[in-house]
Amino acid sequence: MSGIVAGKLAFVSGAASGIGRATCQVLAREGAVVIGADKNKKGAQETIENISKLHQNNHFSVEISVSDSKSVQNVLQQIMQQYKKPPSIVINCAGITRDNFLLKLSEEDFNEVIDVNLKGTFLVVQTFAKALVDSGINSGSFVNMASIIGKIGNMGQTNYAASKAGVELFTKSAAKEFGKFGIRCNSVLPGFILTPMTETIPDKVKMKLLSTIACNRYGKPEEVAEVIAFLASDKSSYVNGASIEVTGGM
Ligand code: NAP
């Protein structure tokens, strides 16, 4: 199998939908063996079934709750059983929004967004990096989904913006620690991408956002996935601790 990640084992969270699903498709096209993980087990299964039809390989789907350390450990064990090694590519696409104006935002909605987006990234990165180091595999590429909102802020998204700003600087710091193990860590900052996550945004808000995008259109999940695949591959061997904006010039 040829491609920029040929023969590599890749773990993708959020694989049931949007950017995570597109990332599974691009990584499989580029020759990786893909482990698609999501809270939505059926959706992850669908993703893996579809890529397996196009790009036969030993792909695998698994249920995960990224904010639950036991679930993350359990998934690592299943992967070790199936492949006898941890993945060297780890992509964190699982994420949620619970939007509300700050004066109305509940503690529960604040906590849930931090738990999934920030703590979930921490748990997956720590667990999989430890497995790589323990296995003596001196190479890896981790890519975390931050957001342009974590840089510029947004009304109604204080919880989300804080979680994504956290992911970006978590990633830069992890890169500084993991360089000596040959593990690169980068974050991707998408702008407005058409996925189920953005589907519920009212049309009025969408139109206003469109006027801020230089390309004058919303992004497609594949356009983020292509950048993720580049970061996952050895083509980006000297890109580390970086935050790559994929916003169409927002
Ligand atoms: P999406 O279509 O909603 O996909 C996210 C997936 O993550 C869903 O399948 C979701 O399952 C799953 N998930 C949620 N909580 C989880 C958990 N605790 N454990 C495991 N999986 C979980 O979203 P997307 O637009 O593709 O976004 C992917 C990533 O990019 C997110 O981190 C998002 O914040 C980030 N991002 C997106 C945009 C955008 O414009 N779309 C912009 C900037 C950043 P359920 O559907 O069952 O919740």
C-alpha cells in the first residue's frame, strides 16, 4: 500500500462524524491502518466499514469516552491485543459544544466541555504517549483539534474557547516534553467547517460569519483532514509544537 502514512497504525477519536470521519478516510487512502474511536459506536463502525470497502486493511472501530480514563485505558488494551503495538499516529477529533451566553451558562455545561475537549485530549495523549515510550517506539505524531475560537474568542462560547485555548497550549507543552522520545505534537485550528457540530448554528449567525472568511465560503471536513494527514506523516518531520490554522483566512 502506498501513501504518505503507508503501513502506520493510526488512532482517530471522534471518528463517527465530521472532521474525525474525514480524517479516517484520508489516512486510509494514504495507506494507514485506521482505528476509529467514538462515543457513538455505530457511527464509528460505519466509518470503518466504509473505508474498509475502499482501502482494504486491518481497520478497527472501538467505542470510547475520551473524558473517562478507564475507557481510554480499556481502548489501549484492546488495541494492544489486536495489533501488538500502540498507534504511532494519534488524532484527537472528539469534541463538543454547549453554547450559552456567560450569564446563563450552567456549571454543568462549563464542566462538560472542559472534560471532553481538554481533559479528553490530556487522557488520550498521556495514555498513548506512555504506551509508545514503554514499547520503546521512538517515533510518533499526535494531532489535537483546537479551534480558531480558542484564539479569537466568541460570544456564547466561553467554555468552548477556554477548552480550545487550553488544547493549543497543552499541545505546545507536550511537544517540548516529547521531543526526546521522537513524538511530535501539533494542533490544528479549524475555522468554520460544515459538520454536524456547526449544523445547528442559526442561519443569521452563519451569514455574519461568512463575511469574515476571506475565501468567502465555509470549509469542508476533508480540507481539515488533508492537513491532519500531512501533520501525521513524515512529510512534516520538522513541524513540532505548531498550531496550524485552517480557516479560509478568517
Ligand atoms: P462532530 O461532527 O460533532 O464530531 C465530533 C464527534 O466526537 C462526534 O461523533 C461525537 O459524538 C464525538 N464525541 C463527543 N464526545 C465524545 C466523547 N466524550 N468521547 C468520544 N467521542 C466523543 O464535530 P466536528 O465538527 O467534526 O469537530 C471535530 C473537532 O474539531 C472537535 O474537537 C471540534 O471542537 C473541532 N472543531 C470543529 C470546528 C467546526 O467548524 N466544525 C471548528 C473548530 C474546531 P456525539 O455526536 O455522539 O456527541
